[in-house]
Amino acid sequence: GDSVTQMEGPVTLSEEAFLTINCTYTATGYPSLFWYVQYPGEGLQLLLKATKADDKGSNKGFEATYRKETTSFHLEKGSVQVSDSAVYFCALSDLDSGAGSYQLTFGKGTKLSVIP
Amino acid sequence: EPEVTQTPSHQVTQMGQEVILRCVPISNHLYFYWYRQILGQKVEFLVSFYNNEISEKSEIFDDQFSVERPDGSNFTLKIRSTKLEDSAMYFCASTVNSFYEQYFGPGTRLTVT
């Protein structure tokens, strides 16, 4: 079945540091890939997405590139801020799995803390 | 901006009791989902719902679970007889079309004692 593996947290960085959160996946079909973010006390929000190989999703300074050859979708940001402190979830939706509802398969989440 | 809401934010119940978790999806959305996250583990899909019926469910979603859209606005998850292992954060999500982004609620933390 489909699965998502992302790096274990927590990750603690100083403000303006470079961020990478690794994410790899296995899927039976050709999935769409997502990063969701959860700020304290809030629900999951879509951060960015990519629907085909070599697509780059970007939002709020975050980027991730859909790498089919390495089955990866690593999240990066060049300069993190304290306000980026949150839990980040990598997820996929496998359009070819035969399931009509396109449910999301998530990784375990990586907690990021950014200190001033 | 429209958002998915969930109530209660935290529910404590005793083992064997029935609980109902409530969600109000975004009003023009047609597809509805429940996910759960046991502490420290992955967010897991439970069930999807479209056109007033379950479209898919995971192996977690056994006979103890049921979903309903009773009045065209609420979307509920019922657990008939809770077990300790049902303790988790439960997230509701909705989308206008299954190809599109799913919008998540803030979650209900269920604690079974």
C-alpha cells in the first residue's frame, strides 16, 4: 500500500537558518504530493502541493520539488522565522489507487521549533 | 474565509460509552472525511463520505464507527462503544471536489479512560 516517510523530529533551528525536512513515499499509482502545516491549536493547512514529476510547489518561502526518480518531496526554506514553528506533515493522494475518494496518506509529522 | 469547524475541542469519556464528534464542513463542499492521529503516530484515514453515503473506509473503521450527515450542514462521527485505543485526535476535512485541496478542522481530542 501507499506510505509516506518523513524525518523524525523535533527539529530546532535558529531564526534565519536553512530548513530541510525530508519526505519519501511509496505509491501504487502516480500520486499528488502535499505538505500540510499545523500551527499550535489549529487544524491542518495546505502549505504547498505538486501533482506531477518535476513540479515545484511553493508558498510562504517554502518549496518542495516532486522527484519521481527518488520518490521524494523534501520541504525547504532558505530562512526560517519564529512564526514558522509548527508541525509539518508530508502527504500523498494516489489518484490511481482505485479509490474514488482520494484520501490522503500522511507521514508522522515533524515538529519544527525556531528560536530567536 | 470559510473554515471547517469541529466540536467539542476535547472530549473525555469512559470506556464503553458512546461518543459523537461533530463537524461543520465548508458549505459548498461535497466530499467529507474523518482522519485520526493517535499521539505520536501518523494521521490515518478513517472514512470518506459523498452523496450521503460512505465512499471508502479504512480497516480501522469497523462496526463500532458510523458517520452521518443528518441535516445538510453537520457531519458526525459516532463511536458506539469506546475503547482505550480510540484515544486520539480526530480531524474532519472537506473538499468541493475530490481532486482539490482538503480543508481540515482543528480537531477533537478524544480521551477514553
